Amino acid sequence: MRPTRAQEVLLLEACAHARYVWNLGLEQRLMWRRWQGPTPGLAGQSRQLTDARAEYEWLASGSVTVQQQALRDLDRAWRNFFGGTHERPTWRKEGVHEGFRIVGAQALRVEQVTRSWSRVLIPKIGWVKFKRSRALPEFKSYRVTRDRAGRWHIAFAAKPDPIPAPGTGAVVGVDRGVKVAVALSTGEMTSPGRLRPKERERLLRLQRKLARAQRGSNRRGRTRAAIARLRAREGDRRRDWVEKTSTDLAARFEVIRVEDLNVKGMTRSAKGIPEAPGRNVRQKAGLNRGILAQGWGQFVTRLEQKAAGRVEKVNAAYTSQCCSLCGHVDKDSRESQARFVCTACGYTSNADVNAARNIAAGHAVTARGDWGSPARPVKREPQHVRPGKVA
């Protein structure tokens, strides 16, 4: 989006209203106690919002659509939490969670200006220009967001159809790694674009400058913005790689088998607590950054969305130590991160490609070297139990 300076001030004000309503509604929900009865639900909080807008002029000056949708988003977040598909809703912070949603007839006021530019009429703000990255689909709502680099985006809500299967019966195994993000059983290897050497040097200089800057100063703010722009550039490259790679695999292969990894658990901090501090904390932090930079979780999520029902998860145990040719399991067969030489039959291959071929076979490997049960789609189980009825 390309808002003017005056429009950007109004957009930030709308984000602040949405964030305030979300946090206030979240605070009410968190006050629930078994012995005190239910807290207000969506209907009750909507009535309270109407009373608050009548009493406070600064709240009434904002868009009622923005504020009501913040409450609806909060209610949906709690439903997802109790359904076991998402984590508990958290507080929204200034500079981190900047955005709001527009629905209904107001969301349909979009006009095309030129071949690549359009404009949207946002309530209480006016016509704002945006550049289309693709043809606009059929939509009923849109969301306006601002990232940490200060860029504004508009996203129109539409659920695309899954990519159709090629009908060839082709099966591929996908091994995820830190050095090489994705290795396929076909021998292909690919990774997302990272920051270039000059960009990494500049990032290091900016981080050192940020450490010396005085808190609250304008120089510190400018330095943080420069760091955010570099981080956003790296994130854009990673998302672009995820979209292109997942689309390519969904279009080429009938069945896609990946390792069943708990990425969230693998990237959990190892620092522990003061009473029981962790070990090798710095090494573990470096590994966590490497895993997150390769986009493991985002890649599989997009695969499951684009190739619905065609993604199978395989137990990852011993897939990197098993020979894909003879089935012999020996940790000494993996001579290095990239080289695999079977100690039984002498088969030589790239270690990641060998693991991908084991995954493509669709079997888990036991410690004895036996083939386990065949791969099957993994169903997500609820992680939380609803403590009680919430009005």
C-alpha cells in the first residue's frame, strides 16, 4: 500500500483502536474463575463496546467496523484455542501487531486505477492506493497490516482451491536440514535465499550501533527501523521460496512424504530456569536460528494446504543412518553432514538425499534396522482442554 503521511497517521490510529479493543476484551476473558461465573462473550462485549463509544469521544472517532472485528477476531482466537488448533490468545503490542480487518459492504469499495494500481476506500481514512500483486479474487473482507519495517499491506481474504494432483502416481520424499533446507529423493536440493555477505556485515554493524544507542533516542529508532528492513528482506526471500517450492512439489508429485518433526519443540530455548540452568545454550540458540531461517514449519504447512490429502508424515527415526539401498542401519555410515557411505554394501550418496529416499519409501526405521509401519497421514490432536463454558 502507498498511503500518504496523513493517511498513515489515521491508519496507525485505527490499528491502535483495534489493539486496544482486543487487549481489553482479552483481559475480560482472562478474568474467568470457576467460582465467579462466566465472563462476557462476543455478544456481551459488543454491547459494552457500544456503551464505551457513547461515553468516550476518542473511541467513537474511530471506525466501529474496525473495533467490532477486533472483538470477532478475539472470539475466533478463543474458539481455535479451545478447539485445540491454536495456542492461547496473547496480548497485542504496539509496533508488533499493527493491523485491522474490514468486512461487509465496506470491504467491497475497491477500484482499479491503472493496469497495476488500485485504490480502496477504508472507513474513516479515505481512498488509499495499493499495488496489485495478482488479480483480485472474489472476496468479502480484507486485512490491512503494517510490518516491523514500516511497510503497509492489504490482503483480500480468499480460499484458493488445492493444486490438482498430476495423476502420474509419482512419490517423493522430502528431508529437511539446516545446511540444505530441502533435499528430495530425486536428488534435487534447494534452500531459501539468505542475507548476502554484505548485508550480513551491515546487519552486524547496525546491531552493534543499536547496543550503543541510548534508549528512547531518535537514533535508536532509526537503527531499529534499518534492522527491521534487513530482516524483512530475508523474510520475503524465505516466503517466496516456500511458495514456489511447495507449488512445484504439489504440481509434480502425487504423494509427498515428509518427516514428522515437532519444529516448535525442536526450536525451544535451552536456557532453562535459574534453579536449573540449561547447558550449551549458545549452541542450541544457533541451531534454533538455523532451523527457523530455513522455514521448516511454514514449508510443510503450505504443502498441506496446496496438496490437500496428499502429504504423509513419516517417523524420522534413523532415516539419516539407514542405507536406502540395503536397509543397513549404522551411525558410522554418515561420514559427514553431506556424505553417506554404507558400512555394509558400500553405497555412496549425499546424506540428505539418502535420508529423503528412506522417507520416500514410506517406512519408519527401528533401532534394530527393521522396517516399521508404513507412513500414514498424521491427525492433529487437541493440545488443550476447555476448562469450562464461556458465555
